[in-house]
Amino acid sequence: MAMISPCPRYSSKGLNCPVLPAGQSLDYSLSSPLGANEPLCKHTVPFPTLCATWTAGQQVSVQFAPGGAPHGGGHCQYSLSYDGGNTFVVVEEVRGYCFGKDSNQRDYTFTLPSTLPSSDKAVFAWSWVNAIGNREFYMNCADVAIKGGSGTYTGKQMTIANYAGYPTIPEFRGNYATGLELYDNAKNITVSGNGSTSGLSGSSSSSASSYSSTQASTTTMTSSALGTPAKHAYSIVTVAPLSTYPASSSASEPSNSPVYPTSEPPLISTPVNTVGACTGNMQCTPDGSGFKYCLYGKWTSTMACPQGTKCKQQSDWILCDWP
């Protein structure tokens, strides 16, 4: 998944992108997670001109490239840096379902805090911890200006996980509250328009931050948020038989929501091509009663969809959904 508006640094698919800095090249892999040796934002040299100018208190919209692999959603945050990308303060977050409960949301609108300080060289970041698949941390950054006040803003520091030197949030396995303690316990930082950033002592408190946290059970979606859930990629330490499926992630979720496996299936012994060649792919059985899953280059035995549902092939992944 990759942000396309505001245009992230060096994006090959971004909208209304500025010219590249001297000596830099387009990045065709912004939809990939940060590598172990890559810095936050991936690119640290800003665009020579701004991608957007926003006013504190206004509504802003973030757009993502169509398609992509939403990996079952996950936790994502929208943050601002006033010190050149060293530290980020959260201005909005979506917990559990970053791309909507159907994983097809590709734009998100929220209101900036009204007390943000002004800056003509702020860095806006979208960061994401995926629910399903390899444990990864995604981050795109755009150069923006903020028209605000002359004071400071205090909010939670951006949560970083599944990245070298930081905690690991495991696969959600149907539990979309996984890892939220890291977000709840993020410390508060105070930023100012002159680029200074200071940390407040102790854990974060809801009264110290004015950003809006969108919980998994109340994710706000635009009219484009219709579609299907994500490809179930792999990342496990142990492999257990598939026995149960989650009924729902919250009491208010309708019972006919698409379902995801809560544990990885047993492996079969016959490899497919080279190791890893098909890893992450899923395949429905011809009659739609179940599916197979490729893990570490090997296909599993057939697993049944929950009673009353049918397997529906979606390119190289599937969902068990109501007919």
C-alpha cells in the first residue's frame, strides 16, 4: 500500500508531485515496508517545493493508490514532524481497520487539530502496522506547510513497531486489539513551529492530546470503502491446525462479515517449484467449499470454509463469504 496524495517523497505514482531534489530518482517501491536499514520516511531529503499547504482545524484528505495488498488492515496513524522527520506527533489514528472493515478503503478524511503551530517545512507521515502477513512497518512522508498558531501542540508520539530496534506486534489472527497497548502507552511530546520537540514525563493521557482516535469498532469510511478483505500472507513461528474462525471483532459487527483464519494451517510435504515461489498465495477448491494456502513455498491441505459460506477467488487470494 502507498499514499499518493499528498505526494510522498519521490513517488512514481503520486498526484501533483513536485520536481525531485537534485540527484534523486523516482521510487517505484513506496508500497513496500521499510527495510531494516532504511530510515523513517525512507527518503530524508525533502522535495524542493511543498506538496500541500494546510490550515490548522481544516479537513484534509489522504489518498492511497488503487488496489494494493491491504493485509487485512491493521493500525495506522497520521502524524506531523516539526523537526525535519526526527520525531512525529500523531494527529489522527485508525485502530484495527486502516483500510475499512472490507479492506477496500483508499481515501481517508479527517480534521487537523485546531491548535497546530505554523511551519513551512513540516513533514506529514502515514504509518501502518499490518494485521496479516510478515511483521512489517510501512511509512510514507510528504512535505507540507501548516498555517496555524504561534504556540505549541502536545500529542502522542508516533508508534513504531515491526522495525529494527522497536517492539514487534504479532499477527492479529482475528483479534484486532492486538498491539494496542503500545499505542495506548505512547508518550506525549510537545512540538513547536520553530522545530523544537520535547517529551513529557510519564505515559500518555487522553486529555493531553487533541487528535481523534478512530477505534476498530467505529472506523469512519468514505463512500468508496466497499470491497473485499486482503490476501492472507504468511509470518509465523509455529504452525498449528486450523480449527476455529472468529465470529467478529466486535459485538456490533454484523454476523455475515467475511471471515479470516485465526491460526495457520498444517503444511503438506510436497514443495511447489522453489521454496517461497508461491508463498502467500491462496486458492479456492473447484467447488468453493474450501481453500488451500501456500506457506514457505508449500501448499497446505484443503481447509473448509465456515458452514454456509463459499470460497471466492480474488486473484491470488481468497475470502470465505456468504453466497
